[in-house]
Amino acid sequence: MVLSSQRSVFTILVLWLAGLGAAAQFAKIAVPFSLVRDLYPEAGSELGWLLSLISFVGVLFGMTAGVIISRLGSYRLLLIALLFGMALSFWQAMLPGLSLMLVSRVIEGASHLIIVVAAPTLIAQVSADRYRGLAMTLWSTFFGVSFAIVAWIGLPFATAYGLSGLFVVHGLFLAVVAGLLVLSMGTFAERPPANDMPFGIMRIWRQHIAAYRSPPISAPGIGWLFYTLTFVALIAILPDMLPEESRRHVTGLMPLASIAVALLVVAPLLAVVSATTIVMAGFILAMAVLALLMAGMSPSLASILLFAVLGLVQGASFAAVPELNDSIEAQALSNGAMAQLGNLGNCLGTPMFLLTLGSFGLTGLLIAAMAVYVIGCIAHAILAYLRRRKRYQVKQQPL
């Protein structure tokens, strides 16, 4: 069901705001981490679980969320996830002990996962065909924009009013988004799933297998894995290469360059080339920038350029989901795969590259990053070949 033009734009913006709230579930701990450390001074290394538990939930249940959403509907599950996230933030504002806070983060991981799978699935449904690529490109910016807002506004607020104040504001934000969602989609009727087969554990397992064996469903997530393996790691490691006087400025520009390219460049390109072609171009250009860095390019310029070209991958990967998958069920599964593999990349990337840096130095790290992008390109090329071959064999059956 595509909504009227004005209502569709409003709904897409509301769904994007839901994404900002989901990303803030990470950012509200990651950005003011020094304040979290002060809150639990005896925690030691266990404090890292406050960040990683949400990722682990996504790794374990990302595709499961896609399966459930494809069966039960995106709208109502998104609304429930927003309200759960709101309640958890209000409860966290009471600053419970570390054990109870960790439990809340596991539950919050489920809320986060439902939001990041259901919201883009709904965006694809409510967008007109001609604007769907632009809408999905906007969605792709939710993580970077949310972290920037928390860093620029949330951190000073938390410093002044404490973590409790920041958690309360986050809960209020999710409550407002939930209200706007009802206002914009209260009468939205989702199409029923493509089949009415029994729903259970074995069904979920079979759909996992079928989804990852499907080139159209799995392609966006597989490409996204190679993007997330490097993105967080490089944004953490590259600043140490920069001159101290420009480090803070360049570090702030790196994610902004990625967001700007995703918004301003990807959408026009989608009118003339496929999303997966743009993703592959982004990987190739990223390899070229890393090669120039090894050849002597200014680290500051190379860092900004690298994240700018990675913006092509960021924006086009989400646009590839509706481009490659027509049915709501397939789109939900594809978004689930992106959530699952993206969280896996976030979990593995930084430790992997820190180990590479320690063993082989900066040159080894840059070569490893280039290898990741090469494999990402090869994976997309193979999946494109399989999609072309399948098109001339049998029509894809519903999962």
C-alpha cells in the first residue's frame, strides 16, 4: 500500500526518526562512555558488554526478526519495539546495578533489532516507485546522524544533567516517535504474507536457509558485512595517523562525508545504474583511496575521501533491498540479513583490524582493508551472476 504523496513523505520521515532512536540505543552508551565508566567503577572489562550485547542479539536473531516481521507485520511490531525501547530507557534512568543494566540491554537489543528491520521494510512499502531509492538512501544515514546528534547535543546534556537525564530524553523521543507513527500509519493496512504455512521453529530455520541461498535476498546483507567489517574499525583506528592539530576536525568530517555522499550522490545515481553496481563502485574507489594513502597521500585527505566513497556503499546497500526483492516477505528477510550480518561485521571488525595492526603494522592493516573490499566486490559479482542465471530458469517461489 503506497500512501498519498504528502502523507508518504511524513511517514518516511517518522520511520527515519525511529531509526535515529534505534541508533541512539547504541550511542547513549558509546558516546558518554566515560560517564558510564564512572557509574560502574568496579566493572572493568565487563563494561564492554553494555555495548556489545545489542550487537550479539542482532548477530543471533537478525534473520529471525526478518522471518517474524514477514509473518506478523512490520507496523505493529515496530510500534511495540518503540514502546519497549521507551520503557527500558525510563527504567535505565534509575541507574540500576550493572547486572540489571546488562539484562536491560539484552531486551533493548531485541527492541533495536525489530526497529532496524521493520522500519526500512515499511519505508519500501509506503514509498512511490520513483522515490523509493531516495527514501532508502535517507534511511541509510540513520546511524551516523544519530551518533552525531548524541555527540553534539547529548554528551553536553549528559555532562550537565547526568546519564539519567540522557536516558529520560531518549525514552521521551521514542514515545514521541511512537505517537507520530500512529498518527501517520494508524489506518495503514499491510498486505498479508505470501503464504499461510504453519509458523514455528522449523519454519524459521528453513527460511534462514532459503533466504541465505537466495541471491536477491542475501546480496544486500552480504555486501553490508564487508562494509561493516571496516567502517567502525577504520573510524576508530585512522585518527591515530592524523596530525594532532587536525585530528578532531578530520574525525568529525569522516562520517559526515559518508552521509553527504549517500544523500547527494547515491539517489541520482540510482536513476541510471543499479544499487549493487554503486556498491561495487564504492568498494573499488575505497581500494583506490587506500592505495593512494599507501603511496603517500595526505592521511587527512585520504581519511575524508575514504569515508566519502564508502557513502556509496552505505546508501546503495539499503536501496538494493527493494530493488532486488519485490515481495514484502522477501524485503523483511533481506533487511533481517542486513541486520544480522551488519552486527556480525561490527562485532568482528575492530578486534580483527587491531590484531592486524599489532601484527603487521599500518601497511598490513591497509592491505587487509583492501582485501575485504576485493572480497565484497567478488561476492556481489557472483551473486549478480546467480541472479541473472536464475531469471532464465524458474520463477522465484515464495518462501
